[in-house]
Amino acid sequence: MKLKAALLLCLMSAAAFSVSGAYRSLHRSAVQSIPEEIAARYAGRESDAAYFLRDASGYVAVFGGRREREPLRVTSIETGNLRTADRLLLQRGIPVSDAGELLQLLEDLGS
């Protein structure tokens, strides 16, 4: 009986180790850079931005500035459902010049 318990414990440990290794390898491959054409679209716009879109607890949020800690509004758009490039942009902060562009970006992210 003790042998079975020891064997079961060993197999469970090996399974947990395999799962954690698989997760780490998937997570590393998901960490990518933002494609150049997308990064270029937002480069240098920070100083003119009226708003910034960023992640706030797993949701797209609108901030009044890059350094603001509290969002003006948190949307119902879950960042986990977005493309990798969009999630990476949100981590950096997407500069938005005006309310019209804000509405367009939120519509794009929400669809």
C-alpha cells in the first residue's frame, strides 16, 4: 500500500512538473513584440494625446493621461479576449487624440 501511495505521489509530481513546464513555454511564446506597422501608428503621439487606453484589472480602461492611476472609465471589454498585439499596446498605453478617435478605438477593440 505504501508503495502504491509513493508511486502515485511520484506520478502526480511528474504531471505537475510537466504542466508547469508546458505553461511556461506557452507563456514565453505569447510574449511577442508589437508589429512595427502597428507600433509606428502610435509612436510619438503621447504628447498630443487627450486620453490613453490601458488595461485595468483585465478590462480596457480610459485614462486622462499616461501617468494617471485612476481611470476615467472602465469598459466592459475584457483584455483577455483581445489579440496579442492589442494587449501589448494596452500594456504600454494607447495614445488617443480626441473623443472621436476614442470611440472608434473602443468600437474596434469591442468587436
